[in-house]
Amino acid sequence: MRRLALAAVSAIVAMRAFAQEPGQSEREHVPPDPPQTRVHAMPYHEMAEMMGMDDRRRFGKVMIDRLEWRDGDSSIYEWDAAAWYGGDFNKLWIETEGEHVGGSSDDARVDVLWDRIATAWWSTRLGLRQDFGEGPSRSWVALGIAGLAPGFVELEAMAYVGDGGRTALRLSTEYDLLLTQRLVLQPQLEVNAYGHDDPERLIGAGLSDIEIGLRLRYEIRREIAPYAGVSWSKRFGDSADLARAAGMDTDEFSLVAGFRLWF
Amino acid sequence: MAHESARIDAQPMDRLKQFGRRRFVQGLAGGALLLAYGRGRALAAGSAPAELTGPDFHLTIDELPVNYTGAARRAVAVNGQVPAPLLRMRQGDTVTIRVTNNLREPTSIHWHGFILPADMDGVPGLSFNGIAPGTTFTYRFKVNQSGTYWYHSHSRFQEQVGLYGPIVVERRGGERHGADREHTLLLSDWTDHDPEHIYATLKRQSDYYNFGKRTAADFFADVRKQGFSAAAADRRMWGAMRMNPTDLADVTGYAYTYLLNGTTPAANWTGIFSPGERVRLRLINGSSMSFFDVRIPGLKLTVVATDGQDVEPVTVDELRIGTAEVYDVIVTPGDAAYSVFAQSMDRSGYARGTLAPRAGMTAEVPALDARALLAMTDMGMNHSGMDHSQMDHSNMDQGAMPKVLHAPAEAGPIVDMRTDMPNARLDDPGIGLRDNGRRVLTYADLATLGGPIDRRVAAREIELHLTGHMERYIWSFNGQKFSDAEPLRFTHNERLRIALVNDTMMTHPIHLHGMWSEITDANGKFVARKHTVIVQPGQRLVYEVTADALGSWAYHCHLLYHMEAGMFREVVVA
């Protein structure tokens, strides 16, 4: 009996809902006619071309993070630059860093890497590194990660394996502190460590050297920023001993000035 | 409120030259100098947009030399005009629109908000093959609806460089909300930069155009206000997420000069009325990337329609119009001049014009409001002690939200955040408009007359998340770019519910082609019928759709560069 009453009530409710008069919008709405023609089925690249819309497009960027002069006994010019080309997931990533002392190239490195995004903030990097300059040149296989750590700290950590079982680690990190919308203070840190001695390149096993920089740049445009700052570097352990033996300083403090550019 | 004497912007040229930056933002006082040679047709500066009356139209698309800021540029124009001419149609007519492409590249025109056969919708690759250079395509469809709409290119970035115009469809039997006079107010964002370069720049440095970021000085100001630990905790929280609370617009006044009816703020477009008249203003946001907060100091705005659909009149001081949205408002001005003030959501600039009983009058132009900061509520997170929101939360919670389900792809590398506690917030005017002392329109104020187009209860629900990665400038639905996603499939004639959950920190205008989006409140009750729906950060917005339009349709974010970057889906109704 109760079940019957319930059924009756729900039937009435349902009927009322059904019997509800169509509103003015429903009476006036006219569904469109079916299309007379259809676009032929096509692969993504053809559709992207036709739409003039392509979320797989590749871009490139050249970044000269540091192109700078350092004060010292002899004038030293230093560079740190990178370039990438590719899509959202895979990029060819090339970076180079080094210094010229008195016209001769001294300690330079080029990495050619495949950058593949792995997580929201990190990508993996795999490729080759070549060292040039003083002493014999060295070749390495490179493997590492790069990305944005919490707190907007840019970080790159690379491990290298070279001929003769040589190994190396390199960590570089930087942070942009906005003093104004265009005046930016950038602390920067780079650490190098090696698994084996390489006396011909003044490298000893273990922690080899640290460089800390603090640069203040003014972005005339985002892409063009002159800067000035300070840099301090220090060699450690066997690397320091090798440098001393070669008559070089093991730590160095310098004023720097240069340009940061990208396009 | 209106002061004839307070001339703020309409400065002579020489005065403007003293302020290069100012000139750029405000544009030339001389107006959009449409230097017309060749096939372009001359248009007097500041004149009313040309109007064409149907049912037969012929539109010719050409490049046109223009100069808005002192720099010569090329726009894409329709019949020699930017914006394109107003098309006036009558409800019930079958219109024929021939479009001739004189460009060196393909083009297309999409009739935004029109319910029409899929092959007339104007999206290359989905509706048709586009309009090749040197050819003419004929659109023909029956206009069953009425109201204010607009049209724009759906090819590449042509919309950014001028191919947009208004459409007015006159209602059979007369307007529900009568007026003595009407003006169309079409807002847009002109740039002297090449849009291809803007997009590439966003890919290279996504915060390139944001000159409102928080600085060290802001930190010390916060320390003074909140104490060191609160200020530091706030920076830590944003830093941990690697999110920027000032990210309100991807492209800003740094690159944009905001236009009203194709006219710069300095050139001051003026609409004439007779005192005491009821004036209907047809507000269209035809910009590529900009949200505008519109008000007319001294006048109440009575909103009578949105997206062409008549609503129960509601009177406000201000409204936010998202990219591609449309509002019709009625004002009753007295014997004075009034500024139409449309500031961009990030407060980096404004479009401006004047309503006046006589030409040459001006009124005071308000200062830009302060920039707002995104708060935890904007991310659909639990409001903790560090919430800066000016909002009153007590009236925000409209019922318990269903559990959020993130698609597997959202765990992937192209999604930078996920909202776990989205809220309905239909009564939230949005970031930067909360508690500003003015009565600001919200979606909760809208009530479309005549009810929904379909009484049926939605038989199923699709939950779609708006996702992205700001730093990498990748935008998507459910963590999948268009190129990686299968089409969404609707069954012909089904009534379905779409729940959009905004997992990003940006406000997105979402446009479903071919079918109406009928917004419902948290209780499932019909609110408003729209073609473009703003979804705020951390919001779960629900609308119902009747899939009565066979064919392939575009479904996308109407921020042009978000669409390009992947925030686009194909919808197939079969």
C-alpha cells in the first residue's frame, strides 16, 4: 500500500515535470540544419595548417646570460650562453661557458643536449660535452636535470662520464630578485667536482671549484640588460694545489660588468 | 560626475609627443588614422562604424595601413575598415554573406554566438576548408535568434590585427527592452607588435609583458603591514608553488593600446544622445587577450541582455566583460558628458570613449584602480590565514562541491597546478572587483528571460578541467593539448551537463560553438544562456548543453594565444 502510494506520488511528480509547459526560449529555439558539406578527415599536421593553429609548433631562443669583463691582473672576458630549439616536450639544448684571458681561450665548455620535459618543473638532459682550452681537450657524455626549484630558483645539475673513466659533476643555480620591475639582483652559484685527477687541466679529484656571483642588471627591454656585479671563485683540494704549483691564485675576487641578452 | 572642462586625454599632438610612453598607451589624439590607399577605403577618424544591412552582404578582406600610436602598421580590414562594419540583420531572415579574400593568406569568418549549420560556422579544418587567397566564399544561413553578436576571423592571428566586427539582429516583434537610441561599443586590444612575435615571446618568457610583479619593496611593505613571518610565509607559499600572484593578463598595456570602436583613448570615440533618452549600449569584447571592467561614472547600467539573450533587467555600476562576451545595457543620461571607462583586468591600461549630448564634450576619466593580487580562493584552495582576498567568504559557498576528479594527463608535465577544492562562486564579481565600493555585476545576477531551451534533465555530466603551465606557456583541457586529444563526442539531441573546473590561476572565457551554454547554479537551477562563459580561477562552473547541432564544432578558450597553445577541443555531435 505504502509502496503504491509512493509510486503514485512519484508518478505525479514525474508527470508534473513532464507536463511543464515549454518556456518561451524552448518554443523559440530552432536547432540548426545538418551541414551540407563536411571537411574530409585529415591528419593533425594538415588540420593545423588549415586551421592556422598549431600547438606543436617549434620555437627557438638564444640566451647570453653573461657576456662580461672582469677586472684582474690581465683583462678577462667571460661568457655563459645557451640556445634551444624545439617544441613543448623535446628541445635541442646547447650551452657554452668559458673565459678568454689575454686573447687566448682558457677553460671553455660546450654541451649539446636533448632536453625532455619530465615533470611540471623539471626536464632531463642527455648529450655530449666537450672541453676546450688549456691542456688537452676532453669529451664527456652528459646526463642531468634542469628546472625551477621551489622559490623560483633555477637549477641545473649535470653528471658527466668521459674517456678513461673520468667523471664530473656540475651544479649551477641562479635566482632573480626584483628590486623594481626592471632592476634585478641575481645571485648565482656554480660548483664543479671531479672523480679523477686531470693534472694537465689543473683538476684534482674531489670538489674542484666554486664560483659565486652577484649581479645587478637593468632591463632596458626584457631582452637587453647591462649589469655590474661581483664574482668570487675558489679552488679546493688537489685542484687548488695544482693551481698553486702552476703559480696561480686559488681564490679570486673580481668586479664584473657586462650584458645579458636574449632573442 | 561629468565635467566638460576636465580634458584629460584629448591632448594636442605636440603635448603627447612629450610623453612617448603615454602616447603609446593612449594612442594618437588624431584617432585611428586609417591611411587608405590601394584597395582600402578611406574612413574619417572617429566616425561611427559603417553599417551594412542585410539580408545580403558582401565583405572584402584586405590589408590596410593603419596608425594608432604614431607607428605605421598593417591591419586586416573588412571593406577597408577596422573594426569591420556592423552587420544589421533581421530575425527570421535567411542571410547571404559573400566573403572575398584579398589577402595573401587564407582567411575565415566565424559568426560568434550564431546557431547555424556546422558548415557555415567558419572554422577552417572543422566547418570548411577556409577561404583561399583570391577566392570568395558564400555563407548562407537562417537567422533564428536575435540580439547583439559579433564576427571575427578564425584563422591564425587575424583577429588580433583587426578582423572583428559587430552584428545586431533585430528581434521580430520589437525589442523586449525598448530604447530611444543605441550605440555599439566594441572593445579591442590593438598592438603594434607582430602577433607571431608576441606568441613566440610568451613561449620564450611567459611573464615578459607583466610589469606588475611583486618586488623587494612590496615585500618590505608587506612586512610593515603583516609582520615579517606572515610576509615571508606568503612568499614561501607562492614560491613553493612556483606561481605568480600578479599574473592577471599574459599580454598587457606594454604591448596593447585598448580601443573602443577602433578608437584610441586619446582620440576619444564619442556617442551622441539627447538628454533623457533611454540609450541602449551594445557592449562587445572583440579583443584577443583582454578582459575589461566597464563603467560609466555618473550612470547606472541596466543590464538587459548578455550574449544576445535578454535577461531580467538588473542595475549595476560596473561589469566585467570577458574576451568574446557581449552585454547590452540601457542608460538614461542627463544633459552632460559621461566617460565610458573600460580598464583592463590587470590595470595596465584602458579603453575610453564619451557619451555626450553634443560632439566635442568630454568628462573626467577615472584613474586606473589598483592592481589586485590573486589569493588562495582564486586557486580553489582552503582559505588559510594568509588569504589576502577582499572577498566575503560567507556567501561564497553555494552547497557542497562534488569531489574533484583530475584526468590522468593532469599529472603530466604540462600542468602546473590542480584545484582540489573548487567553488561555485557565481556571485563573485572576480579578481580586482570584490568590495570595490561599486555594485558590480556577477553571473548570479543574470536571469535569462524565457527559461532554458530544453526542459529535460541532463542525462550525463562531462567534467572538463581548464589546465595549463604558465611558465612553459602551454594551455590545455584535462592536461591534453588539442593536438594530443580525441574529440569530445556528444550524442545527437542529448541534454548534457558540462562542469568546467579551472585548475589555473587565470580567468578563461570558454566558447562552445554551435550550441548554447546554459549556466546553472549549484542547485542545478537555470541561470543564464550564453555563448561564452567566464570561468574564474578555482571555480567550478556548470552549464547544460542540448546537442542538437550535428557536425564538428570548435570548443576553446577565447584568449587567442591560449587557443593557439592548445586550449582547444573539437566537439563532434553525431
